[in-house]
Amino acid sequence: MCGIVGAVAERNIANILLEGLKRLEYRGYDSAGLTVIRDGELHRERQVGKVQALVDAVAINPEFFDGHIGIAHTRWATHGEPAQRNAHPHVSGKIAVVHNGIVENYAELKEELIAKGYEFTSQTDTEVVAHLINDLYKQTPDLLEAVRAVIPLLHGAFALGIVHVDSPEELITVRLGSPLVIGVGIGENFIASDQLALLPVTNRFMYLEEGDIAKLTRNSIQIFADGVEVSRKIHEIDAQQHNADKGEFKHYMLKEIYEQPDAVARTLEMAIDSTNTSKLRDDFLQRHEDKLSGIRNIQILACGTSYHAGMVAKYWFENLTRLPCSVEVASEFRYRNPVVVDNSLVICISQSGETADTLSALRDTQKQKPTGLVSLALCNVATSSLVRETDIYLPTLAGPEIGVASTKAFTTQLVALMLLVLKVGATQQRMDSERLGTLLSELQQLPGQLYASLHLDAAIKTMSESFEDKKSCLFLGRGLQFPIALEGALKLKEISYIHAEGYAAGELKHGPLALVDKDMPIVVLAPKDSMFDKLKANMQEVHARHGELFVFASESSKMVAEDRMHVVYVPDVCETLAPVVYSIPVQLLSYHVAVMRGTDVDQPRNLAKSVTVE
Ligand code: HGA
């Protein structure tokens, strides 16, 4: 979603802002803009489309943007169409504002401001923030104080960056529900929605907490919580590890698909000692054993791809530990007044750890205060809000994921969830050591099996040619492959814009079979597992109605291609872990179809990587 970058420095900051915006492009956006203060004036440029359009526009008169303080933004429209007049920064008098999030009560504030004579030039909710600060600054000519007075008037979740021509040494920032970090430099300081934006200029970061307001100058950072000055720790990060570039790959998505064997191996290492693979490492979640031993119920909350990982975990938890497990999309859970039973483990899954709906759903469960509630964040970003607000952090160790369509974050989520299932099973003695040992040794084979399944790339590329001109597609799976069918359909629609539906194959005759004809491609996930014979019967139902089948089957399944049935053989893998391996062919299929259709694979239209608004 929106990206914010800001800087106050001795040197000219325009290029730092533009480079920062480029590094935030992965978040998804529709327009970009920046404002720099120079010679007592706000110099602003805004463009619809890519950051490159903004770079080109700035390059026409670069001297206007030679300044020492400025703010910049990539916008993902929530209020008002993507258009130049709606792009940030928004200006009121001598004040410029960039904003991530939503001001829910903007309509009433707008009416009051219009009555006072303020003119609106955009359709955004953000513009009320600029005018309100301007209005309050007239009474209290101190930027920090004016911003402080405005915040209680705004309802919603947001992050802000603010500058004022009359205070050309001060950059004010607010974090209230949307992510924001401060980059700490030497004689210069920065703000951004994601530290990735600032890695070229610093590797030292402060993570603001909810409600924090900060004032940055070149040489100081003051942070206030509830009006009182507070200190926030400086975290030094290994910039090398967090750096992300495409290397020799054409797209981040393809690179990230290929990184999965390593990402999964890293995630496994946190729990399995390679010298003794028959048991979990003693230090894996060791300090949480007391909490985990008391739980009697699991509630998983997530959105999108993370929700599909949660669905797989439901099968695993119930089958392997016999603990009841529910999984629900966070955007529904948070608005239906759900019952959170005592002694629940609430698992929140989010790649970024900033997913607004998942965070809210977590907070709702915490507000209910059920006895014995334990919350756990399964997340790829150690410094995220979700991690800070939960009792237990289980990392996915996927490394930065830039492609909007999640790949390595998904498979590492699956692996981490399985490790958690094993930990809970072992802690509560719900799993005998033999079963545990078998699963651990099967887990150890996963990186090799993922690596082998990447060799299917060429065959899947050939298969994808049949999808190029299709309008619609079905994905079928049963049991543990049902969530992978949903994930395959989601991936295909996200990046190729082909309408796709995932179904439990047993549901076919209860409706979707009516869609099947010779133009309908049907992707089937068919490992040779306990549901294989049932699945073959479902495939026959499709074949008899002239649907064209594209089957991912185990090498040992002995399925043979025939007329209107194409088969790609996936390496044999144990039934329990097959969802991890079968994720690869559906990712590769979506990727190649999207490339063939010429879509923007890494930044598909209308989507954002980190969904920080509800
Ligand atoms: N509401 C503002 C900012 C949107 C946003 O944060 N998107 O991620 C707008 O529509 O401009």
C-alpha cells in the first residue's frame, strides 16, 4: 500500500526520496509525488503511474528540488480516483502532508473546513489533515503542537509525514495504525513506511509505537507518547541481508519462487538440529512451553494467501494433535462478535505483520480477555506491529518478499506452522516420539523435494500456453490439497487477471460442474495420497463433460496423459507435507501464464503488498 519517505539532511535529499519511493514500489501504488522546501517555498511534483514518471518530471527542473528537507509518497487510492490532483503530498498554505491510511470522519471535517473558507483541490481524505494542521497552526504557530492538537480529531488508522515552510529544519511524523520507521543517520534523519526504502542511507532504525508523534531535525529525534517524551531503541540491521534485487531473474516473483528451497531450509533450521533430526531443538519456542502446554483450542486469523496457509494448518493440528482448530478470514472475524473460548492459542498469520484486518482481529480477541489466551504472530518481519503485539513470535525466515503475489512467504508459513504443530504435539504429549521423528525426517527432505520440483519449470511453461487466451479456470484438490487449489486459483487471478476458482473436488457436482465445457481448463492437484482414488473419479466427471484437465500428479501415480488430459509429474512426497511441494507447480503456472499475457507480474493492478488499510 502507500509508501511514505521523508528526509531532513545537510545534503540535497530529492534523490534519496526518489530512490526510497522506487524501493517501495513493491507495495503497489497508482501515483507518486514529492515536496521539497527550497528558498522558502514548497516545490511539489506529482504524477500518475510509475515512480519513473515522477523521476522524469523532476529531471525537467532538478534545481527546484535541491533542498534539505522533503517528503514523498506512493499512493494506493482509497478516497478519490488515481489522478494527479489526488496524489500526495497535499498542501494547505505553507504545509505539506503525506498520509498512509484512512481518515474515517473526513467528510464531516471537510464540511467544517469548507465552512471556514478552506478550498479543497482533491477528493482525498488526506487533504483535511493538511487544512486542519494549517488551521491549528494559526492559533499555535508550532508545527509539533499543531499536529498534536489535530490527531485527536482524526478517526481511523494512519501514518503521516508533515513539513512547514516556516520550520524548514523540522520533519514531523505520526504513527497511529499504519507502519512507520525512523532511519537514524549522522547529521541527517529519515522516515519511511518500510526500512527497505532507507537502506541506501542508513542501517539504524527506530520503530515507532502506536500513537507516537516524532519531531526530526538533522541532529535530533524527539518522540512523544501521550504528550510525554519517550525513547525508542535504535536497532542496527544487517543491510546486506535485507537488500533485495532481482539478480539474473526477470521478475522478483520468479526469483522468490526459486528461493524457496533455501527459505524453507532456513526456517527448518530454527527448529531442527541437523545433527539430530529425530527431535526438535531444545531452544525452539522453549521459553513459551508453559503457555503452549495450557492451550486447548486453536484459532487462526489471516487474510489472502496467509489464510490458505492457515487452512492447511487446521488439517495438521486436528489430525496430528487432536486439538480443535478453526481458521477464519480476519476481515470477517473482526466484525461478527465471535466467541474466543478460554485457553485458546490465537495464531495470526501475515507476511508483513502490518495487515490491518489481522491486527484488528487480534486486538478484538485480546479485548475479550478470555482466560489462558495465548497469541502468536507467524510473520516474516521481526519488527512488525503484529510481532510486537503478540505473546509469541514464530518467524518465517523467507527473507524480503518483493513480488506482490506471495510465494516463499507462503511455503515458509506452511513449514513454520508444521513446526508449531509438532512443538504443541510434543509439549502436550499428544504425539508419540516415533511419529514426531518420522515427520521431522520428512521435513528435512523438503528443501530437496522443492528443488526437484523447480525442474518442472520448462514443462509447466509449455503447459501454460494453453491458458493464454482463457477467460476462466478451475483448480481442484481434496483434503490437504484443497487449500492449495484455493491458493492456485488466487495466484492465477492475482497476476494473470484470469478468473479462477478453487474447489474441493468433492464439491464439483454440487454446482461448479455446470461450468465445465471444452473451453474450461481444470487444474488438478493429484498426489498419490489417501484421497487419490476419489479424486480420479472427480476427474472422470470432468473428462466426460469435455473439460480439459491439467494434472499435477505424483511420479508414482502412474497417471498417463490422454486426449484433453495433460500430466506433469511432481516428485513423490509424503501425504502430510505434499501441500508445500504442490505449491510450486501452481506458482510456476500462474507466473508463466501472466508473463505470456504481458501483465505486470510483480505489481499486479489494483493490488498492494502490505495491506495496511482495511
Ligand atoms: N486515503 C489516502 C491514502 C491511501 C492509502 O494509505 N493507501 O494505502 C488516499 O486515498 O489518498
